Amino acid sequence: MKKSITFIGGGNMASAIIGGILKAGFADPEDITATAKTDLTCEKLKKEYNIRATTDNAKAAEHADILFLAVKPFLFKSVIPQIRDMVKPEALIVSIAAGQTMDAIETLFDKDIKLIRVMPNTPALVGESMSALCQNSHVTKEEMAEILKIFESFGKAETLPESLMDTVTGISGSSPAYVYIMIEAMADAAVADGMTRTQAYKFAAQAVLGSAKMVLETGKHPGELKDAVCSPGGTTIAAVAKLEEKGFRDAVISAQRSCVAKSKEMK
């Protein structure tokens, strides 16, 4: 049976998930509705994805079988009161907001709801998202499996306890930004050495993609894979030594833990 899927909020993350769902064929465009603040954004969503779009949150929520809460975390207190009386009792509510606990969301709805909290990331748009999911006591195993299937349709997904959701924000939710900075820096160095900008981005991005696949598909420790590239007295170990000298590892750890700390502050 077809499900009606509604996104309250049509920003970058919602767009990435919508794109992922459609590319995977999990739902048809006519099954999906998204809301936005302005008519201009609604028209953009309609044009890009051929879905329904509206500025009326309450109307969009009314017929949803699966309702995604995809607005910024600070907007939950104003948006949820608009829709809570319209949501069907059997609807699955899926929150993708950082820092908003299930307890906090349940309090805002002020009634029993079927709630799943998810932390995805924007590579959903190219079928390579990494998502973490947890659920409240009203969600059945079958319902959780259905939502898990949605997120697996555009990447990988794991169930985790809610206590690790802030950690997930740091390691996968926000980390694409860290990787983009690294790709940009690698490309800048290549351009400085004479490569064209287009080629530099392609070489850097493919190197990152291939390295990530090596970790996932070989099952080997990243340190072992790094050692295999580092020949004695060679070019790679010289680069690695410079990264260590400049504090690369400490910078990544510090940045990620700052991200997690910020996520905790948002509760």
C-alpha cells in the first residue's frame, strides 16, 4: 500500500532525503508533500522534484502516514503546535533535527505519538547517506523496519541508542563539511602545482571516495591501510609526517568534539 509522506520543512536535508527516496524509487513524486516558508521555495521544490509543496504546515500534516520533522531545531517549539492536532494517531513521526531529544518532542506534541529520531547526512542525494535511528516505545518492530528501509534506500543506516545521537552528529551528520574542506585544500595544493581546478577537484574527490570504499569493503583498520601506502623513505610518509607536525589528527578530533558539544547545548 502506498504511503503519504510529508516533510515539514523543505530545506537542504529534506531535499537530500526527498531526492534519495525518489532516486531509489521508494515513493512516487505524487506521494510526497513538503512545506516551506515562502511560495518561492515551494515552487522550487515542485520544479526540482515534481512533488506537492505548500506553506500550510497543518494542512500538509493532516493526511501524512509518515511525517518528517525537517525544520531547524529552534523552530520545533513554534511548528509542532501548528500540526500536533492534525497528525493522525497512527502516523509515524520522523525527526531529523540535531539536538532535539525524543522526550522534548513528545512533550511538545503533548500526546502519545509514534516517534523515530534519525540523524542522516546530505550525501543522501547521491545515494550515500549514513543515518542513525532510534525509536520510542510506541513504534513497532515492523514500523521501525519500514523507516530503516527508507533510509537504506539512499545509503547506509544503523539503529543506535539515543544516548549516542550527539556523537552521530559529529561523526556523520556534520562531517561532510570537514571532508569538503579537505578536498578543497587538496585541490588548492594541486592547482598551486599546475593542475587545472576542474581536474584537481576530480582527483581529490575520487581519492577520498576510493579510500572510504577501501575502509568499508576490506574491513581493514584505517591505520593498516595507511601503512600500506607509506613506503620507507617515500612521498606518502613525508606527507603524513607533515600532517602530524601540523596537528591534523588533533584538529579533526577537536573539531568533531566541538560539534558534539554544540549538539548537546541545543537540547
